Amino acid sequence: MTPLNPLNSLALAARLKREPAEHKGNAGKVVLIGGAPGMAGALILAGNACLHLGAGWTILEMLDPASAHADANQPELMIRLATENIHETLITSKPDVIAIGPGLGKSTFARQCLHASLSYPNIPMVIDADALNLIGDSKELLSSLQKHNADFPGLTVLTPHPGEAAKLLKTTTEIVQANRVDGIQGLIELTQSIVVLKGQHTLIASPHHSPVQCLAGNPGMGTGGMGDILTGSIAAIAGQGIRHKLDLWQATGIAVELHAKAADSLVGKGVGPIGLTPSETILEMRALLNKLL
């Protein structure tokens, strides 16, 4: 097999440098949807990553009523209770980017939120975690995703780990891991999305881009929440990219590489790999991004 080209996206991050008169409207309004009861932390982690990676607004549509309140530790997050009129909420909010999946769960309401997201037109969308599992379980949602990508090509990125990829492909995790290139190509054929297949040497590919691999990263990243912060990071960079000449493919590459290199940087400083946390990684990602501007 021909060796894959390495991911080499960080030079593009310089486009995110802000002019002196720019304001929050130039940095994107991101709506993140998830956080079912017992899983609110996943959405808060995604939101914190989105906030620290530069989104102008970070709005959390929280499914858990007990967690849908202002966070005293992170008051910049706009946290509100997701309601049954989620479709109208999105229309009213006019987001620049939607990210859905962290802590979403598999309830009927979760399906409704995903359907509303897939119905929203012509903006970048990040689909992760339980949103992927719901699509894997539902021909209707898969058809909605396929239609969305036919109508708005290049505007959806899926970020599965191998288990989620296997569910979408109706196969096993072991088969996906045995040939990850075939796995990511199968996901692209199925969904017509940009795909990030997470794991050692994360792969990124799309209908218009051959697979590339991220050579950075370490085993300390194998902890709950690391995928959630990648979702929030992609959304933040995509939101800024709308007005800073970065498309979703480019924004995704920057986020994946920052995510892995931040984890490596922390290990180099003696933080991890054992016990490396997503919250620490968010701050290191912010520091590395600002050095690139």
C-alpha cells in the first residue's frame, strides 16, 4: 500500500489572525447540541474547546434540564435548555456552525435534534458521538444526511472513533482497525461527508480529498472527553473560517493537528501521558494556535 501523506495544515492557521477592528461577529456563532442527563460534561467540554479556540459566540443547547444553567466557572458559555421547538430555535439563533453529538444520547428528542440540524441549510456542521450512532441505527437519518450533503456539499464533517465507524458501516471495530483506509473510504462513499477517523494516526479524507494522516498524538489522548474537545475545536475554527477564508476541510485539518500536537506538547512538559485531561489539552491548543498567528 502506498504510504499516506501526512496532515500538514497548521500553516493555514495564520489566516485566523484578526484585524484590529474585528468583533465577535467576525469569529462565528456556534451552536452545540447535546448533553443529555448524565452526559452534560461532554457538551460543556466541547463548548469550552469552542470558546478557547476562538468562536465569537458559543451557545450550548443542553438536553439535561438540571445542567441547563449558567456555569459559574465558565460564564462565557451561553447555556440554555434545548426544547421541543429546536428547529425554530435554530432558525431564530441563525448559527454560523452547528455541532451535534457530545453527550446527545439516543432518545426520541435526541433524534429530533439531529433531524432539525440536518434540515438546517448551508452552514458547516460537525457530527460526532451519539449523533453518529443515531445515524447508524436509522435509515431515515442516514438518508437525511445524504440529502443534506447532496444539497450542501463540503459542509459536513463526521468525527467517528472506530466503534462509531463500524456501526455506520455495519461491520466490526476490528475490521475497521485492520484496514483504516478502507474504513474511511467506505464512510465517505456512504455519507459523502468529510470524515475524521480517530485513533492512532487519525485519518482525514473527503469526497474530494485523498486520505491524509496525522502523525502527532499519543496514548494519553485515550480518555473520555478528548473527542468532545475535537468537535468543539473544529466548530470554532470553522466558525472563524467563514470570514477568514478557510473552508471546512481546512478548518478540520487545523483542529485535528492542533489537538494532537497539544497533547504531545503537554507530554513533553511532563503532563501525562497518564492522567492527561481534555481540559488541559484545550488550553495548550489555544497557546499553540496563538503562536501560529
